[in-house]
Amino acid sequence: MESFDYDFFVIGGGSGGVRASRMAAQAGVRVAVAEGSDLGGTCVNVGCIPKKLYSYAAHYHEAFEEARGFGWNVGEATLDWSVLKTNRATEISRLNGIYHSLITNAGATLLTGWAELAGPNTVRMDDGKTYTAKHILIATGGWPVVPDFPGREHVITSNEIFDVPQFPKRLVVVGAGYIACEFASIFNGLGAQVHIVIRRDRILRGFDEEICAFTAKEMEKAGVHFHFETKVDGIDKEGDVLSVKLNDGTTLQADQVLYATGRAPNVQKLNLESAGVQVNHNGAIQIDENYRTSAPSIYALGDVTDRIQLTPVALGEAMVLVDHLFGKGVRRMSYEFIPTAIFTHPNVGTVGYSEHEAREKYGEVTIYRSEFRPLKHTLSGSTARMMMKLIVDKKSDRVVGLHMAGDDAGEIVQGFAVAVRMGATKADFDATIGIHPTAAEEFVTMRG
């Protein structure tokens, strides 16, 4: 039998890599994990966690204003950007330590440094040391991509936005996806003047169009300035001021320009060709149904495969892979009815198919929708509204899409996602007693 230094070598200490290494080590497998940056990957360091913390910070601004309608006398509120940054950094550092403990307490070896492939069963670290492994997992995630254009050197990405030295009072965001829209909402809520530049005529492509249009309207009402069907021609810098030239002749003055125009699989420095690992047209590692690459001893999961870029998906894939390699091989991962949330203001929560997708897949569908002013805002003075939508397959009565834009959408949709995934029908929803008075009860009281 061929001997190896490790049974399982994981390249990447993000959510998927840490989960796979921990589960494998707890099963008695000899595991090593290589990571050259802070543990936790994008989600912990420059993604989900800090983004949600900043979203909370932005909501306080709204809360101070809304409190007056409930009888509270609130003085002028000001944001101390340095305190927010410091407290965020402290919490992220705490989480980095937790991830370190999860790996080492499970019995895995943590190697600090950047790793690359040196063959189908060999990994080379940036200090020159090499290690052999029976199985290698690539879980290196994704990385923001900025296109080439005049002034590209003046922009930042979602990696840098959390820690810019001065709060950007004028922010231009370029992009239409969830990252662009989230940061536009967050910084607008924190007090910045925000302009968002979008090539297409809508935001959040891939999500339900009606919910997206409603969200854009609410964001605009809150103060975000949209520039649809517009592109950036170039950016000039004079002193600390950036001049963003748009192709419609408009010039926007900004303190920062955030590009959120997409993310690419983080594969450039992995030396994939040394092991015969194939990638597709956009650089994503090609895998089969068991996460195996074109090299039989090498696997990949998470954002580096560019399937569904969500942390819980990477965690689920890690559990399936470890069970496949070192367990009973009974775990499966379903990519249908995966719930997700977008932390715009208002939040968006969704599970299942959009109306367009449902009509393509099921043919005849019945749409139930409700738009209303939440009870909270009858006194707050805010004009914010909520929208909820159910999509029902007419033939089976099954709820195949559930969408919401409004406060706590992610929290609400997470609960309903269980029912949707289990195949609940509209009759099941109708038979469920609502909790009154809540916004969530609207999902079980909608009538045609």
C-alpha cells in the first residue's frame, strides 16, 4: 500500500474547508489544512458576518428617526466610523480564533501559508515544504473581479470597503447583484450619499422580478440614487476626490467607488495543471456529482466550483464529501429550494422558484401577492412598505416559490423554507393559523 503524510489535505480555511477538515478529523482521519490568510474565509472576514454587522449599524439610523413616532425624544445621532470598524475587527478576530480551535481541537494539523498542487497527491507550501495526501480538497472560494477601464486603480471592492480610513460621505457603487445592492443600502443607511450604476434595467438578476422591482423602489425611496442602463467610462482622481464619468455624460463626485461586478473562482495560484485539474470557461473547477475533479484524487467544493455561492451550501457540500470519502456515503445535497437572504434595506428573503422560473418549469402557476404598510410604521412615520409573494403549481397545489421584501425577511423565510422544501401545499398554508399581529402571518392568510 502506498503511504501518504495525510489521508486528507484541505487547501483553504474558509467555511467549507474548515467544516470538511473538522468532520474528517473527528472521524479519525489524518487531516491537514493550509491557509495563508485569516481563518473563516470570505464569509467571516469580508463577507456575511461584517456585512450583517454593518447592516445592523445602518438600521439604528432608521430606528432613531422612527422612535419619535412612539414618543421618544432622540437627540441628533452621529456615527463614529472608527468605533464601528474597531468593534467589527474585534469580533472578527474572536471568530478567527474559534475557527482555529475548531480545526486543532478536532485533531487536524493547521499549516499557515499558501499552498499549491505539485501533482495529483502532492501539495507544496510557500515555504518550499511538500506534503503527500491520499485525497486533496480545494476549497479556496472566490475573489472580487474588477474589469479593465481607465481609472481602475482608484476603485475598491467588497474586500476593502469595511475598513476604508474615512467614512465615504459620497459613495458610488457599480454593479447590480446582491453585494452591490447590499452595500448601497448599508452605506445609504449609515448616512452616505449613494449612487449605484447598473448596466441593465433592473437589480438582482436571477431573483423574482417583481420582488426586485419593489426592492429597488423602496431603496430609491430611502435615498439611493439609481443609474440604470449606464456604464462607467472612466474615473479620474484629483486630491481625495474621484470623478466618475458615466456613458450618459453624467459625472459623479465620490470619496470612494465600490466595484461589485462579480466574483471569480480563486484558482490562479493553485498550479492546477500540475495535477491535471480542469476548469471551465470562467475558471471554476469542474467536478462531478461527488465533488471529484478531473484528477481522481482531488476534490473541490464551495465558491471555487461556482455552483451556488452561499456559505451554507459550502457547509452542506463539505458534510456530503466527508461522508462520501470517510463515512457511509449516504448523505446527499439537494440544490433545489435553497433559501437565501439579501441584506438590502428592505431585506429580501426567498426560497424556491421565481415567477418566471416557475412558469417555465411547471406551466400553469397561481400567484398570490400582498403589499402593505407594516403595523410598526403606522406610528413610526416611515413610508416603508413590505411585499410578500407565493407561487403555487396549479396542478399539485404545491408552493414552489416564496418571496418577501421587508424587515426580517431572512428570519421569516428561513422558517417557511422547511415547509416549502417538504412540499407544503397552498391548502397547508391556508390551514395554518397565523400569529397575530405579525408580518409573517400574511403568508398563511393570502387569498386569490
